[in-house]
Amino acid sequence: MGEPLVSIIMGVYNGADTIERCVNSILSQTYKNWEFIICDDCSTDNTYFILKEIQKNDNRILLLRNKKNKRLAATLNECLAHAKGKYIARMDADDESMPKRLEKQVKFLEENPEYAVVGTARYIVAGEKIKGIRKGYEIPDKRILLKDVPHAHPTIMMRQEAYRILGGYTESKDTMRAEDLDLWIRFYAKGYRGYNIQEPLYRYMESVGDYKKRNLVAAVYTSKVFLRGYKILKFPIYQYVFAMKPIISAILSSAFMYRYHARKLDEV
């Protein structure tokens, strides 16, 4: 048997400034048996046309385009509908994967059938400067969902079968900017297990501007997703107070939250 096919799924909206570097990080992977399914979410810049030019040189890239802006959950579901791989990997359009990312994640899932998903640690990058390394819990469980997500969404590789059983991403205003949180609640409620490789295999771009996107409206929706998750996962009621964390974070200044998270990074 040959190497299993990996389907990398990515939605992009107005990513012209970063998309070429992002795609090149996949083209440079040591693992070669992949398909890269990219859905342009009705960008208003020239993202789509940059991707069309890149696609001409590699037939492993499948380029889709939404006729109207559908947001991330629906866009990723469109990618999933075309995915043929045994494993599904995520990618964000302003980030980069390290050269051995796919190779090491496939190796892990092939050797550890008890796990349905594997994420990785990531370098946190501001501009061209690496600020530090952010690691998730090596073997998270549902209790992590009291305060945080168990896996960094863009770093994951999941078994196709698990994505299918979970039904992909929830397309709802109620999960606005919390698609990954909703996914993990359903993932752990099904009894699946996940793992995080502690080696940084991903470059995650982060700036103060990213924290500005976490406004109060989005925070309220996220808190509601947490609350629904606590009920599904049967957490005791006294722990529901943790669902207020996104709202508290949104009330604090974006600059403060950026500095706070920067202090928690591991050194390179």
C-alpha cells in the first residue's frame, strides 16, 4: 500500500497579501500525496486570480469559489464535500505549515489508531519575527473545554471518517467565530480522542488586530456555545461560570490581551 491521501481544506477571503506564501508552504511539504482544496469565499481583492495562476502549475490544487460570502463554516463544508483523502488537514490562508508537518501528522495517525485527530504546537509570528511557541495539552480531554479549545484548529489533521460522522461544521449564526469550539464539543461528546504533537509544525500569524476581531458580540456567541457544550458534556452547573471567559476577554483591551498571551509563550 502507498502513502495515504491527505486532503488539505482551506477557506480564504481577501488573502492576496499572504496566500502565495501560504500555498508555497504546502507545495514544499516533504509528504507529497496530498490534494489542496481551497475555496475562495467571494473575495473582493485578487486572491482568486493569484490562486488560479498557482493552480496552473500543480494539479493537486482544487480551486473552488463561492458566488456569495458564506463565512468559514459553510466554506469548509464545501471543501469537505470534495475531499477524497483518508485524512483531512486544515490550513489558514495567512499562516504557513512547516515542511514536515504533513509527514509527521500522517505518521502519528497511522501508528496510533486510537486517536481521531492530531494537532501540533505552533510558532507565533508577528510580521517576520517569531514571538515564541504555543503548545496545547499533549493529550487533552473534554475538561479542557471548560476554559479553552483542545486543539489549534488550523494545525489539525483528522480522520475523514470522524469528520463524516460529526457532519462537518455547523453552519449557524449561533456559532459565529466559534466553529472550531462547536466542532470540539461534538468531537469529545462522541468519545473521540485527540493528541497534540509538541513540536511546532505550523507558523501562526498573530497581531493586535486579531484580538480586535474578538469583539463583544462575537464573545457573547462564543460564551453561548460554551454553555451549550457544558450541557452536552454534562459538566456540573457550578462550572458554568467559565463560559464568561470570552466576554471578559472582549471587555479588556485588545493590546492588553495580546501582551498577556505573548507572555505565556514558550521560548524558541
